[in-house]
Amino acid sequence: MEKQLIIQKLLDMARLLNGEEDIDRFFELIIVHISNLLNTERSSFFLLDTERKELWSKVAEGLKHTEIRLPVGKGIAGRCARTAQPFFVNHPDSDPDFDSSWDKRHGYSTQNVLCYPILGRNGQLKGVLQAINKKDGPFDSNDLALASACAAEIAIALENYQLLQAVKQAFKDFASALVKTMEAKHPITAGHSQRVTAYTLFLVEKMGLNFQETELCHYACLLHDIGKIAIPDSILTKPGRFSEQEKKVMEDHAIWTRRILEKVRWPNGLEMLPIVASSHHERMDGSGYPEGLCGEDIPLPSRIMAVTDVFDALTSRRDYPKYDGQHTGTPDPFDLERVFNILQQNKGIHLDAHVVELLYAHRQELEALMRRLHNLPEQD
């Protein structure tokens, strides 16, 4: 491969790896580029499980649904992890660490193997890169040099990704703690935000939204009721129905949600979070609050959340009688047939028709998720 082409491919890999936020896509990109650069049949990327002292295949070409686990020190990749040294084996049958059982089970023939350790800035092992069956002859020192350049880029991208994930997890933990603090004021609604998040992410997956849209939905759902922290306890925890004045105060929680979240400097892709989180009580016919938005003027994540918010309210106990239009209600969870009838009645009026139809299309899975979240026994 010409030097200029190699350099260009390395630059392309660096750009893609450092710009990718989706962890699964991140690792898929790694092995595709490695196989391309080293001209091999397949590549695998093993991450180190420090607790179990094992390597596990985060991604392996041709084995999408199969996880390979190796104790550090066992097998060719395990030897690479133990020694933290790169090497290639052009005659694996004569190597004492080569395990041919996998080849026999899958009808494969390993001709040669190259392994390269992925090390962090402090020299700590992060994982192992493995390339199998070079297409144009045996591996040589030039392949190790090329793998070295790849490993350096992968290590930087992986550490940056892990740092970003640690920051995100810390924020999610903080947000969850904040929500639980708010819910402690009104224990009967405890878990509501987490359940709405779970239902919304379930629908988001079915809709095939991208990574950034999914992240936006995740945070917006988790924090959609954070404005209730500004509502007086005398109203927030009042048993029974609100007076008109109390209802207006309670509806202001959506405004408070937006005000609170607008104080945060959100990263790229989450700038709309204050609006999305505060718009879950908007209605398709424009009769909702706080802005009276109508139809597609309501952000799609908010329209999804409106459905899941109602679904959770109707399938959970409340300290006020829920009703379905005839004002014949109960504080207890409604039976699921009644819940779905209410959603159907509000389709296109209060709720986005497409979202309701999607929920209907996956009703069985959604009901199973609801039972798990409420710790209910599975239905026969």
C-alpha cells in the first residue's frame, strides 16, 4: 500500500474515531479500519475486564452476537495482554498459545495472527487489537509499525471516550439524585421520572432515532418534572383534586422546569433540552401548557414524552382520582385495557397519533416493561 494512501487512511480513522459518540459504532469503526489498513480477513477488539482479569470481545468481525472471553495470559490475545507487547504469529499451529478449538467449531482456518496491546497514557493496558489472516502474505515488521500507529490513535480515542463517559455518568447520577430529592417531597410519585425515561427510550429505539436524539430524550425525560421542586408542598402533596387556582400553580412546574434547565450550559446536541423537557404537557390541538404549542411545533421528543407521561400516570397509583372523561376515577392504577382506550381516545387531540400507534404496535413488549418497572409478576 502506498505511503500516501496509508497516511490518508490513518487520518480518516483518527477523524472518525474522535468524532464518534456512539460506543457500539465507535468499536465497529475500529475493526473496519484495522482490517482495511492491514488487509486482513477480520479483526477483533478486546477490552480488558480489570475485575475478572479477562479480555472480552467488544466487537469481532463476523461474530456480531458472540462474545469471546479469555483469561489474561491464555491464548494468543491473552499473551499479548499479559506481556503488553506486540507480536505476530505466522504459523499459529506451532504456537503453544494457539487454541484451534474455535476454528474447528466454526469451520475456520487461522493462517496468521497479529496482536497489539492498547495502552493508556500511563502505560495501563486498556485492551488488545487482533488481526487475523493477512490477505497478501505473512505479517511482517511493517505491519507491526502500521498497527502501532493504529493503536496509538485508538488509545487516545478510547481514553477520551472513557473520560467523556465518566463525566456523563457523573451528571446522570447527579440528575438522578436531584430527581429523587424532588420526589422525596411527594413519595407516591417516586420512580415516575425513571419510568417515563424507560418508556420513552423504548419508543425511541423503535423509532430508530439517532444517538444525539436518544441522549436528548434521555436527559429531558429524567428532568422533565424538576420544576416541581418550586411548587409549594401544600399543593404538590395535596390529596384529592386541585382548585382552579391550585391547578394553575401546579401547571407552572413546566415553566419552572424550563427556567431551571436554562441555567445549565448544555453541550452540543442538548441545547434544546430546556424546551423539550418543559413541553411534555403541550397538546396536539394547542390546548396544552405552558406555551400552547400545536401539532409539529411541539418537539418530537416532547410528543413522545407526553404519551409516556400519561401512560405512567394511568398505570401508577396517585393520591388523586384519575379519570377518563366521565370523571369516574380511582387513585389506583387503571387496568391496561382502560389505559389503552384512553390513549386511543386522545390520539390526535392531546397525543401524537403516530406515537400512540407505535405504542399500540409494541403493546406486548411495553406491558412487559411496565410490569418489570413496577415489580409486578409476569403475565401468563
